[in-house]
Amino acid sequence: MTGLFISFEGVDGVGKTTQVERLRAYLESCGHTVVTTREPGGTALGRAIRRVLLYGMDAGNGVVDEHDGDAADIAPRAEALLFAADRAQHVAEVIRPALGRGEAVITDRYLDSSLAYQAGGRELTAAEIRELSMWGTGGLLPDRTYLLDMDPALSHARLTHAEDRMESAGNAFQRRTREAFLALAAAEPERFRVIDAAQSIDAVWASIRADIDALLRGDVHGGTRDETRSGESA
Ligand code: TYD
């Protein structure tokens, strides 16, 4: 499988969406066919999972049933499995086919979000979460992951929409999540680039562009896809 697989990570409100869009426009201007996507919710199944995870079991049907659970009732293991299920479908339906056609895929969140949010912040171990996602995706890791890093107290002040369940989980949770992301980046320096997201949009983009140019030229290495697990879809 060829193509280029890029993920963006970070706590809520750091500006991932803006940078995903800049990178898409840039890669297209360089002649690449680009797919931009996100987790959770990159597929129809994923959008159904996303609604449940972020807004609860009665989300989307407009009817609040007293028997319906609140999103807060989702047990940590069930939550981890739902994010992993979203990712498995996303890889099978969107990401692997696009990479197989030689395209560039840019995803707003991927496996590291599960490692940071479900393992870093809640009660499961990183090893368990990683194994779950690696199984679900057939071991597919990005070539490059941009971690947009900033103090969650500042990034949260930027959010313009009503908070979802993760966003309202509290400052301590957000701080742990940020630390978990930084630890992941330190453990895989070839795949990650950590970018100070408190800088201006243009300065953040300049860092990303310099790195992607170097990556495309082959001057720097990216991460290694674990193709040994990719099974029938390799
Ligand atoms: P996101 O789409 O970034 O939120 P928004 O629409 O507000 O920009 O992600 C939704 C939330 O889901 C976010 O708070 C992070 C969380 N999340 C996890 O907890 N685990 C995961 O594996 C993923 C992909 C996201």
C-alpha cells in the first residue's frame, strides 16, 4: 500500500480543523489527490457511533426517552470498543481504499486520541487500548502525526460550540489528556511532530508545511506502518 497517511491530534480547540484544511489545499496544489476525514464519524456507521458517544443514547432521534441512557452511562470498556469500532470501519471503508489508490489521507484524530483520552484520562491501560485499535485497523499507523499542543485551559476558551461529553469532562481530565499526547509523541519521535498551537495559525502552518515538504522529498522519515497485520486488505 502506498499513498500518504497523515493524522492530526491534540486536545479540543487547538485548531486541528483549520490546519487539516490548509494541508489539504497545499497537497492538492502539489498535484496530490487528497481525502480529508475525521474520527469519530468518518463513515455512516461512524456518525451513528459518534452521536451516541458524544450526545448519548437518545441523540439524534429528537425524543428523550426516560429509558434511554445518558452518554455518561457508557462504561469505559464499551466506550473504548465504540471508538475502536468507528476506527475499524473508517480504515476499511475510507482510509485503506484511498491509500490503495495512491492518495493522501488526512484525518482529524486517529488512534492516538483513543490512547490519550481513553487510556490517558480514564481507567484503561494504554497497552489494552493500543491492542484494540491495532486489531481493529489491521495495524495501520500514520506516516506522520501532527500533535498540535497547547494548554487546554487556553484551547477550551476558543471553542465556539456547545461542549460535548469529552469537552465537558473537566480541566484535570483535559490536562491529563494533553500530557498523554506528549508522552505518546516522545515515545514515537519518527512518526510525531509536536507543534506549539498557541502560535498564530500562519506560524503553525509554516511548521507543518516545512515538515511535509521534507517528508515528501524524503529528507526526513515518517512512522512505519505495521503492514504485518493488515491481512486480507493489504
Ligand atoms: P472531535 O471530532 O475532535 O470534536 P469536535 O467536533 O468538537 O471538534 O472529537 C470528538 C471528541 O471525541 C473529542 O473530545 C475527543 C474524543 N475522542 C476520544 O475520546 N477518543 C477517540 O478515539 C477519538 C477519535 C475522539
